[in-house]
Amino acid sequence: MSSDNDKSVARRNFLRTSLSLIPAVTLSGSVLATGDTDAKRNPSSETPADARPYQPTFFKPLEWAFLLAACDRLIPADDIGPGALESGVPEFIDRHMQTPYASGDIWYRQGPFIDSLSEFGYQGRLALREIIQIGIAAIEKYCLAEFSGKRFSDLTAEQQTDILKAAEGGKLELEDISAKLFFSQLLAETRNGYFSDPLHGGNKNMGAWKMIGYPGMRADYLDWVGVRDRAYPLPPVDLSGKRG
């Protein structure tokens, strides 16, 4: 059994590795605020957007329950920093699944579809959101069969971790999809959401940026690029100009 210190070191290594794997993610579309007349006349009657639980628009309820549980296992909260749930990672993933990137609209999707070396990237037939949805369904089916009708979200944290580790290592036999492919894409989405700009739904309150000392969108921090013996002294700034 590993000690708390071992877990902390492992978490730091995981997050350090994550920084080199985060692509630039663009969310399509925009949200127009309409607001109702009564709320405008009485601002105190409005509930702050951040205080309302996020309601998924892509994932179905059972898929959402899986996603919440899986994200919590992949990046749990600890004394080093916030967890995936606190950071809004599931919201990021739900929103990202509705973009042209996730639907494959901006991918080259003509054959041949082959298993290739990792350095060549994914060469399969499925779009990202198909990988996620088919993978969730496959793991849920596995859980129902192996754990007396229980779903992934009903299992203990230890059982959930064991399943995810087996998927990561390609040791989990799933129908319709490679467990390793599903896990790698789910992990990438979780990392993306954890370190994204809060504009995209994840990294609430810039918690992940504060944890690693990332300055965010500040216009100029060149004087600090080469500094290694002191932490960056200013809070991060997001794309909207908000300071952390």
C-alpha cells in the first residue's frame, strides 16, 4: 500500500506530464444571453450561473453518471490541488463533445483505417465523441455482467480504479471498442478540461493554473521565464480578463 507522500509525488508527476500533452482546444458556437424581464427588474432574484449545477446537453443521464465517477478517479482532489469535479472537467467534456472537432467534421476520415504507431496519431474510423460514448456503454455492460447488475458509478472507488487501470493497460476485454483506445481518449479529455481556460467550462477559478503557477493570459511575464528559485508572484488571468 503506498503512503500519502507516494501518492502526492505520483500526482505531481501525472500533472507535470499532462502539461506537454494539452492541445489548443476551440469550442464552436456562442451563447447569447437573453434573460427574462422580471430578472432584469429584480437582479437579486437571479441565481449566479456558477452556483447552478451544470446540466449536460450531450451526455445522457447514465453516461453523465459514469463520466462524473471516472473523472473523479482520474484526478481526485487532494492537498496539492483541486480535483476534476471541482474544476468542472465533466462540463468541459460535455461541451467539447458538441464541437466539430469531437464530431470528426474537421478530421480526415477516409480510409484506410489501420492500427498505427502512437506517433502517427489515431487512424481509426470513429470520431472522438463516438469513442467516448461507445466506450462508456461497453464498460457499463462489463460492470453489469461482472458486478451483479451494478453500474460503474455504483462501484467502490477501488473497484472503479481497478477497471480504469485494466482499460489503460489494454487488459480489459470490451465489446465494440478497444479499452485502451477509450481510456487514452477519456484521459486526454480529462487533462484538457483540467488545464483549459475557464471559458471552456473546466479549470474553475483557474485552480489548476494556480496549482502549477501558470500565469495564464497575462500580456507580459518575460522577466520571470528564466526564474527557477521563486514562484511567479501574480495570480493567473483568463481569456476574459478575470484574475484568479
